[in-house]
Amino acid sequence: MRHRSTRIALAAVAAGMALFGAALPALADDPAPAADPAPVVVGPTGTDQLGVPTFRVEEGQHLTPQHPVDHPFKGIVTIAMPDGDRSFRVFIPTGLNGPAPTVVAMPGWAQVSEPELYMHWEKVATARHVVVLYPRGKDLSFNAGRCCGVAVAEDVDDSAALIRMLEVENDFYPQNPSRLYLTGFSNGGMMAYRFACEHPEMVAAIGVVAAAYVARPLCMPHVAVPAMHIHGRLDATLPWRGTQYSRLLQTSLPTVPQTDAVFGHVDYWAGVSFKNVYLKGVGHGWPHVGGLGNYDATGQLAAFMLRFHR
């Protein structure tokens, strides 16, 4: 009888504790993880003098996707970088279906005018369904290694800036990661060379005008990068034969064949596509039909580059 009474008492205590526990909120050794915050999507902050919408993107922010139907989309985007704000123009044509090829077109040093005015990549983009990105260097300069301007003096990380621009631009419209192309004039072409050397796994091909390979430190791409180089034989700013020292650029400049040796010389990569075009009577400029050299530099670069995939 005594043992039975003890068992009944213990059962009653256990039942009371169960009821008491049920009245308390459940406790866990590790609290449940907090849900990820919703992405911050930003819209236009205004327009430029021509009515092109402007955007500003901070770290962690995103842009609204664009799917142009009736007319192409144009925008000017400013991004925050550790070494200062950077900006780029983007052109998205109509008729895109699925991830699109991207052409990054970079202007020369200290060029105030918009590069589209002489490069005319938007016409190619419309015909070939390509997205175009026009980056601006810091104080109108890109750090291509030994040139040029403020970007070199402050050792700006332009490769990181280009990668960030591509990430932000991908919000507007998804990129085809196997079809990234870099092109540029003069200092912009130098930057195309440097980026392709540092990140060859990202780049399908490059095409430059009046440029030189001046990366510092020197590197050899671990993945082959097809390249096309257009150069005027009368170019006094970046002589195609190179120079031991340029007073304007304050650096030595390699010959175009020396650049070939880095990106496509037969002794380095058998079968790698590297095309040189030397134009007689042409100085330091972007050739075009009916003008300098009477040669369609943009069309020829597009025909070369866009046939390659990474």
C-alpha cells in the first residue's frame, strides 16, 4: 500500500510539471535563424539633360529588371566603390530572348564626350542583340598598369570596379557568362588588355583600337584570349612600333608585336586567334566609314569578337 501511494504521488507531481511546462513558451538551445531581409530595389533618381534615367546603387541594393519591347532601354548608373563613386552607361536593345552577350566599351584617357558618339556600339547591339556597357574611369582615366592619369597615381582597382559594374548591370538584364567582350580606345583598350590578362576565364574575346599592353605587374593569361588590335601607322600618341619613353604618358610603350606575344603569339599558344590591322594614313583615333581611315572599326571588331564563346 505504501509503495502504491508513493507511485500515485510521483505520477501527480509529474503531471503537474507537464502542465506547468506546457504553459511556458518553448525554449531551444539555438534560436531559429532570422529570415534574410528582402532585397532593397532602387529606382531612378532623376534624368540627365537628354532625359536618360539615372540610378545610384549602394552595396546590397539592386536595380529593377528591364525587358525592352517597344524601344531600347538606356540608363546611367553610379555605384559606390571603396576608392570613390564610378559610373557607367548601359544600352539594352529590344528583341532579347534569354541571357544576352555583353560588350564593355571603354573610352580613352581624358575623353569628355560620350564614347557612343564615335564607337557606335548601339547600332551593333541592336542588330546582334547585345547589351552594351560604357564604363567611366576615375577622373576619366583607367588604371591599366603604367597608364593613365589619376587612376594610376591613386592605384585604383579598375578590375574590381568593372566586375562590380557587371554585377550591377546584370540586375537590369541577365548576362550570358560565356559571352563577355571587352573593347576600348587608347587607355580604354589598355584596360581591356589588363582585365583580360587578370581575368581571362571571364572574357570570350577583346578588340582594341590604338592601345598597348602596359599591365603592371606583367602577367601572362592562364587561359587563351582571342584578340583583335587596330592601329594607325601614323599614331604619334601610342606608336605602333612602341617607344622607350612617352613624355605624355610617362612610361615606355611596347610594340604591337610585343603585345601579341602576351595574348596570342604562335610560340605561346598555337592556334590562338590574334588579328592585327594596321591602317595607313591614320593617327590616334577610332576609324569609321566615311571618316578616319574609311574603315568600320566597330563593325570589324564585332565580327571578330562575337564569334567566340568562353
